[in-house]
Amino acid sequence: MTTLVQAWTGAQKRLKAAFIDSPAIDARLLLEAATGATRTDILTDPYRELTEDQEALLNTYLDKREKRMPVARILGRKGFWKLLLNLSEHVLIPRPETECLVDMVLKAYPEGESFSIADLGTGSGAILLSILSERPAAKGLGTDISEEALAVARDNAAHLGIASRAAFLRTSWGDGLHDATFDVVVSNPPYIRSDVIPTLDPEVKNHDPMLALDGGASGLEAFEALAPEIFRLLKPGGRTWLEIGFDQSEDVEKLMKSAGFEDVATYLDLSNLPRVVVGRKP
Ligand code: GLN
């Protein structure tokens, strides 16, 4: 029989031996999920015994983590902004850097204001649903080229109780949408240069969908398509927020200006890296 504290120690040892970055935290998260125990239980009731099923489940989780599958993907959920989002293998795991973009949009639109927003390449729906959950008078549309990703986004909208304000459409970026429809357009497109992808952590390159990472040879292919497309979709005076890679500010700003945007600027994330490019349609 294995107790909570033995299971936790054993799990940490396995993950440390596999050179996982944060063995203590990961071991705790997987143990909690496998047993239903809370962080407090592990400390206050350390000699509680695991059932055989719980022990077997923990082992399958540890096998996956040893193969560098991220905890969020093993458990199929990830906290983002104030939400707990469901995930599948078809969507990028939402990153904390992206919360910056959400924060910027929320600051631009006070609570109670009604506006329409499009999230192009919505994936799990992380950006769109975080914004809609905080702005009850807003409504939005998420597009994605992946039907499997849209299924995840729809499921998230439903369990968050905002399905009536969030529509989803399978298309490439804004293909098929009318001109001048939205007050706000956001996107976190794939922006990693193809030749950089082999150098990424196995957690990313082997487990995030390539469709959500690969920005082509220049890393800028999505932005080249998006800049004129977002300009077309925005109402006059409408604004856009785009997530970029840390070294793409100059190139993306140039693309935005040539598409006709004004007040183009780049904002830093919490690590002081360029992360969000903004622009306004005149
Ligand atoms: N920020 C992600 C990463 O670090 C990349 C996501 C993207 O290309 N939009 O892997």
C-alpha cells in the first residue's frame, strides 16, 4: 500500500530522474488529479492510502510526463486568466504571456460597454472567452481552420455559460466574413520560424499542434495574411491586438502600417519582452 506522502516522494524522484524542470510541482499536480486529494490533504493527511486504481492512474500520468507531455495536456485542462479551460491535443496550451493581451483589451473597454470582437485562430478559445467572461455586454466570434480546435472552444464556451455570446466558425482567419463587422480583432497566430521549431522544448515541439506554432520560413506568414484581413474586418475606428514573438515587433509593425493601420505600437509582457502589437483602423 502506498500513502499520499510516499506517492508524492516517489513521483518527484521519477520526474527528477527524467530531468523534468519542476518535479515537485508537477508531481503534486498529478498526484492531486489521480487521487482527488487536495494540496492540504497531502500535508495534513499524509498517511492516507491510495486505492489501486489511483496508484495505476498516477503511474500512467507519470509515464506521460516522463515522455515530456506537459501536465496541462495530461490532465486536459489549464488555468488561463480567471478561467479553467478544457484542452485537447488539437489546441495550443494557453500561455501566461497571452494574458497580457487579454488585460490590454479589457482596459480599453470598461465593464458594461457593448462591443463585438473576433478572435482569429481561436484554438481553445482562451482569448475570446476570457474577454467575454469579463464583459457581459460584449459578443464575439472565434474562427479556426481546425474543426477539432473549434469543438474545444465551443465546449469551453458552453461550460463557462457564455455560449449565447460566442459564435464559432471554421475558416481561415477571416475568410467569408463581412467587411467592417467588428470593433475589436485579436489573434495569437503561429509565429515561430520553421527552422527554430526543432530547438524548442519537447513539451512544445512534440505536444503543441504544429498548426498553432509554425509561422513559416520567416515566422511572419500569418501576420502577412492577417494585417490586411483584420483591416478589412474592423469598423472604422476599430482596434486590434496581436500577439507576436519577442523579435518580431519591427516587422509586424511595418506590416500593420502598410495595411493602413494608425497608432501602431508594441507593448511588453511581464518579462519585459515585446509581446503585443496594437493598431487602429482610421
Ligand atoms: N508563445 C508560444 C511558444 O512559446 C508560441 C505560440 C505561437 O506561435 N503563437 O511556444
